Amino acid sequence: MTPVVRRVRGAVGLAVAAACALVAGCVTVDPAQSVRQLDQKVPAFGTESLQFLREVQKPEERREAVKAVLAKPLGQTEAVRVAMLNSAAMQVLVAQNVAEATAAAQSGRIGNPWFNYERMRSEDHLEISRMLSFGVLELLTLPQRQRLAAESRRAAEWQLAAAVVDEVTQIRQAWVNAVASAQSAAYAERILQSAQASAELARRMEAAGNFNRIARARQQAYEAEAVTSHALARQAASVAREQLIRKLGLDATQADTLQLPQRLPDLPAAPLEAAKVGAVASDARLDVQLAEAQLRAALRAEGLNGWTSRTDIELGLRREADGGARGFEVDLRLPVFDWGGLQRQGARARSLAAAQQLEATLRAAGSQTRESYVRYLTAYELARHHREELLPLRTVISEETLLRYNGMFIGVFELLADARDQIDTVRAVISAEQQFWLAEAALQSTIVGRPAAGAAESIMRAPAAADAAAH
Amino acid sequence: MKSRRQFFSMAGMVGGAAVAGSVSRVAMAALPEPVIEQGAQTRPPLQPSSGRPYRPVTTLNGWTLPFRMRDGVKEFHLVAEPVVREFAPGFKANLWGYNGQSPGPTIEVVEGDKLRIFVTNRLPEATTIHWHGQRLPNGMDGVTGLTQPSIPPGKTFVYEFVARRPGTFMYHPHTDEMVQMAMGMMGFWVTHPRGPNPLIDEADRDFCFLLNAFDIDPGSATPRIMTMLDFNIWSWNSRVFPGIDPLVVRLGDRVRLRVGNLTMTNHPIHLHGHEFQVTGTDGGPTPRSTRRYEVTEDVAVGQMKQLDFIADEEGDWAVHCHKSHHTMNAMGHDVPTMIGVEQADLARKISDLVPGYMEMGSHGMDEMSTMRMPLPANTLPMMMGEGPFGALGMGGMFSVVKVRRNQKRGDYTDPGWFKHPPGTVAYEYQGETPPPVRGGTR
Ligand SMILES: [Cu+2]
């Protein structure tokens, strides 16, 4: 926990201790409790990564833990773990939630009583009166307000859970992008090497008189193109790495030690089944839970508003000093100019909005899941297709190309052009697998009720076999 | 290797149920049983068993079709059908041919013979046979639509004519002929003189072969039938070196080479170590006054040439088409010249990208004849063949005339490589050599 949170916690602790002594059943806020709630609220989210939020440790311990994880190439699960331990942004989320929860809890308490002390002196007379006053309506509506506070706090917890799921999804996707683009850049470098070899040979061919300028220039043009693609691929890899570094909240030292795996994980043997994806009941979804909590809070607020919008009652107990006269005072706000209709109308509208929001969320839930699943499934099939159909086909073409080179049916330039085409296909395979893992992260998020975008629009296209001859 | 389709009659004797198409046996009774041959080895000359005698020819990597005499008529049965032909060990092609092979069997007849040739079409499309160069009734000329209806698949037609003049001929389809000849349908024909002919000397060894060409993509097996000129397989009787048998002769033999060209280009046929005379052309024997000595004779498209020489120099003498790319097997026509371009330092980089890569061509292409690198399936190396002194680096239209003192008459067995008399083989200079002077000025 950051110092901010601890200060909040400390302050809240004091206040709560005092208040609870006064009123039983008072709503309290405990950040650790908040985090534990989170675990229960998102039980089936992909990995068990959210468990890590529990590990409330000292900064030094966290740093050591992060260092240990970073010592090896960072897997996707470990990336989430590092972010949980390390990311200031993640801690901000938790702290904001605590702030909201305390605000909610606050509304579930009665205002402190007023003590009024009057001391008035006329020529011969000293009048001292003391009065203790408090809001009667506040007291009367305390149970309602406590229930409202509890609902608001629950809504805030769901909000936090949703924010954490979003964050985790982004981390997972950032990791996928970083690994895939580094992998792709490595292959772009091989394409560049091939083009450089072609260009160098072409220069020697021209020097020996075997090539004319145009033949040499064509080979050199491939090199020039390859330089561009290579630079762009390297940039993409750097950008994706930096995005991941920010998501993980790494400082400069940590960022230096960050190593990524050489390649994306293997595709799962089979895609998630539609039945399993659809089996997550809609009332287990975060968005549904959040909308429900917000509706309950709105209804509570509306109910409370039914009272508070009309009047306000204060009771004061007065005691005069001399003569010991005692009595009480009742302040009643008269609904003369404002009967509170607008307030009630507003509260009613907020309840209606919350109800409609819940309805809209419920209706959209199935469709979002289906869409996300279709994207996931298509990405899976395309990735498999790339690895199991396109890549083997391309390999056959390359094998036969080498055999044709051996037989002097083609020259070394065609051989090198084919090598470039083959590497392009490998990059297309990487791209397809990247799309799959992005879609997978999006689906996991969507299933638990945080519809997330998957991948960019299209997969890098593998070169058609027929193109080879044109190079 | 002759099968004579005997299994048909044997199956008939054993059971009968298994005889396919036995319904047509009665109808087929008048037909000579077709003789089918497999394999691409050179068969010994087929001595005639009946009819007027003649000295039979040797068909290079082929055979002569047996005939039967029926009421004074020589009857042959040609069957047009899909075949598989081995061009050389390691390379087989799906072709169309006659009686089991491409080219079809050689037909040998004698001047004045009455002939009846049954032609059965087992191809998926119609065909005819044109008897290239023959004098015959117009309706026997075999031109679809012009002189006869085509022979539909499954049908048998009969050609009848008299072999009117002696000479060297060919036969080939005249229906969809671009496709059918690209697929290998052709055969040789020799009409022997009926008696001594002042213009035709008796040859001791009489070899015949057709020049043919195919375009077969390396790794595939069926010719590309739409290729007009850019063929990659240049063959003699649908064989390429080293699949072409040597022409084995006895020292002092009068040797005759009969060559017919059914490719789409000309071929200058060149013989080492001897001079020959062109003793016959498309029109028959040449007048003696026109004969002069040559070492190369061009055989133009659609032509036949008859070359005679006395094999009076012992040794292994090359005989080949003098277009040097015709003595090569399939190769790429767009492969850049790498001569003088150092690749060794880049080879490592390239083989890192293309595992299995080897640099080639920096010093010419001779290294191809010794490299044994994996090639596409069913493909011959561009240059191949092993001789007594190493790799020959040849292919296509190339063979060897082996002239041997001790070769027995009528014996065509390969005697092996020539044993050169001592001191008659080019040798390396053993004295001081001046320091090498680099050619060129760079
Ligand atoms: Cu030629």
C-alpha cells in the first residue's frame, strides 16, 4: 500500500473507531477487505493473477519480489503479477476505491450533534444557556442511510473490480504485443539480411559485368524496401515494449532488466468451447453486478429522498444555567416554497436510469459475449490455419525452391527472394497468433463482464506463392 | 519383355470369367494380337520370319514391331495408348505412344510389300496416323478431316497400301498433332529395297532414331503440351544421355545412322572421328554424285536423314546434336551468370537464411557435373554421365559410337570403355610452366 492509502486508512480508522462507539452497525472501510472482496468478485478471470493483490507487503519486499520475477523472461501471468506488485497505477485504483468507499460510508453516519453555548449579560444579569442539538430526521432515517451507504460501497467495490479487470486485460494485451512485435522484428531483420545479400551480390554482378544497372538497381531496391520495413518493425517492437513497461510500472532500472520470451505461447490444443463461454451466468458478470448495485443504491437514495426532500427536523435540548430551566427546541423546516418535488423527481429519474442501465447491460451481455467469442474463435482458426496450412505450404515451396536452385533451374536471387517470402509468411503466422492472444485476453475480460476490444483489424497477409517469381 | 497380351488367352483357358471384353473376341479374330513392349533398352534387330528377306535395323532404345503374313499381306497392329517412358534412370514421363512405349515400334517393310496396318485408339481422344513421306492412296494419308474421319477412342481403323519406294520414313498422328506429338506419339519406318539397289549400299549396322523434344517441369512427369519452342528435354527416341544406349560397332563396319526430326527445331547431328555421307533424305537415296563427306549434318524440322560411314577408327566416339544446350538436361533459362562473382564470403550469411544453400557458378557450371545435390523429384541433373576419365557433364542428345576391333558381327553388347593404346591419351605437361598470366586486363 502506498503511503496515501495508509494515511487514508489511518484517518478512517480513527474516525471509525469513534463513530462506532456511538452507533452500532456502522459501516466501516478496510482496504485489505476491499481487495479480498475483489478476489471473490472476479473468481474466474483467466489466471489467478488477482490473488496477488492480496499480497500487501512492504515496498522493499515488493521490490525484491519484482526483481525476482524479472530475473527470468517474463511470461504473461508473471507480467500481471509484476503489475500487481509494482504498478503505481494499480495502487491508484485501489486508493481511489478506498476513497469512494469512505465517502459512501460517511453518508451512512449521522451528523455530529451541535453543542450550543450562549452567554449573555445584561446590566445585572448573566444568562448562560447550553443546548445540545441534533438532526432528528437524520437519526430517524439512519437505517435507510446505512443501507444506502452499504449499497454505494458495494457498487464502488464492483467498480474497482471492473477497473482491475480492465487493467489486467490491458497488461495481458500489452505483453502479447510486446512479445509478438519483438519476434516479428527479429524476422524483419532476417529479411533485411536476405535483401542485403542480394544487393551485395548484385553490386558484384554489375562490377563483373554480369548485371546491367537496372538488374542491379532492382535487387538494391529490395534492400531499400527491407531497410524501411525493418526500421518500422523495430520501432513497433520498441513501442510495444515501452507500453508494456508503463503498464507494469517499471522504473528505469527495472525496465533495463526486463526480458521477454522469444516467442508467443503455443496455441491451445482446442479453443474454449462455446458452451463453457456461454455458461458464465449473466448475474456473475461484473457489469451486471455493478449495474445492479448502482440500481439498488439509486433505489435506496430515492427512498431516503422521499423523506429528506420534504422536511428536516432538528431537536435541541436546552438548559439554562440560572434557575436550571430545562426544555427543548424543535426546528422544523416547513415545505412552503419547495415541497421537494424536483428532488424527488430527480431521484426517481436516477433510479429509472439505473434500472434501464441494468436492463441494457443484461440485454447486451449475451451479444457481447457472442461477438467476443466469434472474434476469439476466428482468430484461433486463422492462427491454426496459418501455422498448420500456410506455413507448411510455404515450407514446401521453399524446399522445392532450394531443389530448383540445386538443379540450376533458378538462380541465387530467386532463392533469396523466396527466403524473404518465407520469412514474410512466418511474420504473418506471428501476427495471426498475436491476434489470437489479443482476442483471448479480450474474451476472458468479456466473459467476466468487461467487454474489451481484441486486436487490430487485420492480420499481416502472407505473400501469395505466385508472387515469388515476380521478385 | 514381350507380353503379347497372352494373359488374355491364358485367362480364357483357365476360367473365362475373368476375361474382360471377351464379347469382342470374335470380332477381334481378324485382328493380329497387338504386341506390347515395356522397357527402354535397345532390342537386337528383328530378323524377318517370313516375306522377302532384308537386313533389319537397330532402333536405338527401341524395337521393331513384328508382323504377320495373311494372304500375302503384311499385317501390323499399332495401338495408340498412354504410356510411361523412362528417359534415363531417375526420370520417367507420362506420355502417349504406341504399343507400350514412346516412340512407337519401328515398322520395317520391303519395297513392294502389300501392307495392312490396324490402328486401335486407346487414347481419350480421336487420333489418326499419317505415314510421313510415303507414296500411298490419298485416302490412306491419315489427315483427319481431309482424307479420312478421325479414329474415335476405342475404335480400330485399317490402313492398306503398298510400300512403293525404299527409304527412311516416320509415322505420327495428324489429329490434334501439336498435343499428340508433344505427348510423344511418333514412330520410325524403314522400307528396305526389294533387291540390290545401286544407290543403297548394304550396311553392317543400321541404327535409327527419332529426334524428339518435351517440356516437362522439373518435379512433374507430364509434358506441357502448349509449349511451342521452349522445350527442356531434348531426346533421341524419348531417351536422354546417359539413358541413350551406345552405338556399338565392329571396326571396319559400314554403319548407317537414320535420323528423323519430329521436334520443333533443327538439329545439327555431329559425329566425332569419322566422316559420313548423306546417302538418303526425305525423298529416298541420294544420287552418288551429290554425296560428299561431312562431320555434321543438319536435320531440319520434319526431315529424315540417312548418314553412312565406315567405322575405321577404334575408340569411343561422341555423336551428338551440336546445339550445346541440346546436350543438357532440364535447366533454368533465366539463371544469371555468376562467373567472376565471389560468393564465398556471402555464402555463410545466405545459408543461415536458406539452410542447405551452396554457392554455385562463380567459376562456371562444370561443377554441376560432379555436384550431387538433391533435386526436385523425378528430375535429372542438368549435366551428368560418368566416363573412364570422370564426369562427362552431358545430357540430352548425346551418345557414343563404340568402335571395337573384337566386336563380333551382330553383337551389340556394350564392350565397356575403350582401352587406349599407351601414349594416345592427352596428358599433363610435366615440365616447368611459366607463372600464370591473368587473362583480361582487370
Ligand atoms: Cu539439337
